[in-house]
Amino acid sequence: MTQNGILQIRDLRFAYPDAAPLVSNWSTSIGAGLTLLYGDTGSGKSTLLRVLAGSVPASEGRLVLSGIDLQQDADAYRRHVFFCEPSTDAFDQVSARVCTTQLRGDDGAFDAVRWQALVDGFGLSSHLDKPMYMLSTGSRRKVWLAAALASQRPLTLLDEPAGALDGASLRCLWGALAELASQPNRAIVIASSDVVDRVPLTATISLPLQAAKAHVP
């Protein structure tokens, strides 16, 4: 395992009770740039993102993000991660603008200029003060994506970011990711059941992991 990655994964194991492990004795390093987590629907991509986010505990192993060990300081670890599950209803009763404020949290380096450009590119301006429950699936996803891509946290986890997006929004998404691909000290993991060829990838991890070819610097 290389030791210069932003996220160090050490001997990780995760399994639901009475199920085969999703990963077992997995060690790798995820560095700056865009990493594709690729697998069919049901292969465990979303679950693995939750584990990497620190929101679902691994059965065994350690996660160390920018020098912060999840086992030793879970709160600090999670403050260094941007992750929002697309299926969440946690923000239904607040406006898109308030949702963004809550998602950015204490990220003092949050890029407000980039966020505004993404809001414009995603066509969200007229929706910012509407409750999230009133927005379409695609518009809710755009709210989360705009916040995620403007974040400056070391690790950003995106679960099927292209889902339910219209053509113009897809172009905005891929353009933003291409710009962020060379950003130092920031790792972005894109979980997708489709091959991603619109942006320069630093690494690809395929599920199931036994068949994986992981290319990580």
C-alpha cells in the first residue's frame, strides 16, 4: 500500500450479519484527484461509501484521512469528509439554501464563488428558497452536488452523481469535475454503475473487489 495518499485504508473488512464480506483484508491508498468506484447496481458501492465516510462502522481495519484516524477521533475524521446520501430525507423541510448551509458546516474554505457558478450551471437559482421536498429528484441532487463540488474538505464521496440529471446539468457536472481533477490535497470518489470517461481519472476500483483492478498512485 502506498503511504502518501489522502485516505489510507488498512486491512478493512465489512460484512452485514450472515452475509459474505463486501471487502476483506483490503488495504490501499486513495490519493488526490478523481477515483472511480465502479460496479453493477447492488454490488455494494453505496455501502462502501458509507464505510469510507465513517457513517457505517467497518467490521475490522482502520481508516486514516489526512492523518486523522477514524478510530481515534471520529468527529474530526467526519469533518474532513463531504458525503450526502442521495436518498436522504433529512433536509426535506428546509430550503435548498439552508440545506447548503448545513452541508457546508464548518468548512471555512468552502468556495462560495464556485458554488454560485454551479448553482447557475445547474439552473438552481430559482429553487434556492424552496423547501427541498418540493424539488424534483434531479434538482435535489443538484443542490447536494453544488455543495459537494464547492467543498474544500480533503475527501468528497459522490454516489451516482449523474443520476436524474438533464443534459445541461451533466455538462456542468463533468466540467466541474474535470477542473477539480488536478486540485491538490483533495480526493473525490465517484461511485457509478456506468463507465466514467468524461473526466480524467486518477484511479479505478471495481466491485466486487475480488475482481478489482485498483490503480492508485
